[in-house]
Amino acid sequence: MKPAYRERQELRRQFPDDVDRMLRCLKEAGVTATDDEAVGAWAEHSEENFAGWLALPELDTTLREILLENLPSARSRTALHITVVDAPDGSGDPIIPLPSELFEQMGWKVGDGLSIERVDPDTLLLRRI
């Protein structure tokens, strides 16, 4: 069973070096994943092997292969195209309208904090914090 969000956050706190290495391996393969996705993928792999949290394999290629097998977003990642609009108050501030389907898919709730990272000039990466 996939660990709940709070459990994944606790695993992130317990194994920060592992998570950083997982994200680096995925990034080198051209796959952008959140901390939460990487932790979920490794936790799922560990559980399949009847373990709480397995030590990472020595080779990055092996780690990458395991993560990609267990990373749902790597199998079904689709870009979501959203048009940024100006705030209605005339301030010129940008607003990014997020569809409710995105909240549901990501497990987000109204009031969750999000960080925004510019991946390239036309792409932003949103992560729950």
C-alpha cells in the first residue's frame, strides 16, 4: 500500500540524501519528479520487497530503472497547459488558474502551500510544500 502523504514527508526527512540522489538520477534521465513522487516510488519498491525502506543500489542506472518502474508520473506524465492571466485588481500581478482536476490528481487541497520553479522559459514546476 502506498504510504500516505504525511508518511512520505516523514520518509523525506529521515532519508534526505537518498531522496536527493533519486531526484538527481531522474533529472539526469530527463525526468522531472517531485520529492513526494520519488519517495512514493522508492517506498512502493521497498514494500514490494517486504521492507520498510531499502538501501539504495550502488549503481545509479539500477536506481533509475527501479524508480522509473515505480514512478506513476514517469509512465503517464502529461503536460498541463495553462494560460497565465492578469489579476483582476489591475495590479499586473500574474495569476495561474489551476483546474480542480489537477488538485484531485495531485492530492492537493485548498490552502496547501506550493513552490514554483521555472524549469525553462515556458515551463513552471509546481510542488506542494
